[in-house]
Amino acid sequence: MSTINATDRIQSDTRVHIFNGNWTRYFMRDAVTKTLLSITYPPNQTLVEEIDEHWTYQDLHQRDNISISKIKTIDRVTLLPNPDAQVITLSSNKLYTDGHRILTTHSATYAVAQADTFKQCPVMMTDDITQQLIEVKMSHLHSMDSEMMRKTLHNLVAYGTHQEKLYMRVSLRYNKAMRATYQRE
């Protein structure tokens, strides 16, 4: 594992912890445009800014005492759909739906400079029943605890294929989270 220095150019999927202010800045690529973004969380908001590819960590934190480290995801829960979100973290231990299927994915954080560009953001998902890998637009995804998920679960139980009905019967019997979501209708 290599060390990242303050004089290095800013890399995607890193974070800087600022000790003398006790806050964190994240750096990620825009999920659609691939520009470099700075993400901070001031009180009650998310601040996402495009930054210059040639800047170093020191350029942004000249007077700060910092530590730099790699990241894979940002631990912020966002229920989908959320048209105002600029940062969305999908978790591998959560279920999602596009209104037709139950979907899973690897844990990953997606960030965009402009919230409306999430409509274009492709996400690789796995149909949890058939195990097929499919691409879904972020704007079509809904979280486990949503009205769309409840409708999807109901439709799979009532009108799905034989395979989907078997999957749902077993899932609803043994998965407390899925059963609780389905029964909120």
C-alpha cells in the first residue's frame, strides 16, 4: 500500500481529514462526466464542487494539519429515488428495485456535480432472482423501504413467473426486512 503525500496530485477515491477543524473532504470522479469532485458535508447539506485535475492536497489545505487515505464508499444513507441528491451510496447488503425486479449491487458511492445528471448515470446491478447482470439508470432505482419496492414485491408474489413466486415465498418467509417492507401496504 503506497503512501499519499500532501504534495501529490489529488486522486479520486481518497479523503482528507482536517485535524484542526475536525472535518473530512472526499474526492471522487463525477459518475457521468468523470470530472474530479470535492465533497464536503457542512451542517445540514452536501457541498459538491468540481476541482482542477492538477491541484495537490496541499493546494487546498495549505494551513491545515491533514491526513490522507483511500476510500471505497462514503457512509451516507440516501433513500432512492432522490432527485436532489448529489452523492448516493449503494450498499451490497441492501435490496433495490427498478419497479420490475429485485436488484443488488456491490457497495459503491456515486457522485455528480449536478443532481439532474443522475438520470444518465448507469449502475451495474444483479437481478437477485435470475442472477443476470443488468445496467439500470440511477433515476430508476428505489430503496428497500419505498412504495415502489412494496409494489414490486406484491407483483412478483401475485403475478410473477414460477421462479419469481418461489423466490418470493422463500424470501418473505425467512427475510425479516423484506417481510416488513411487503407487509406495510
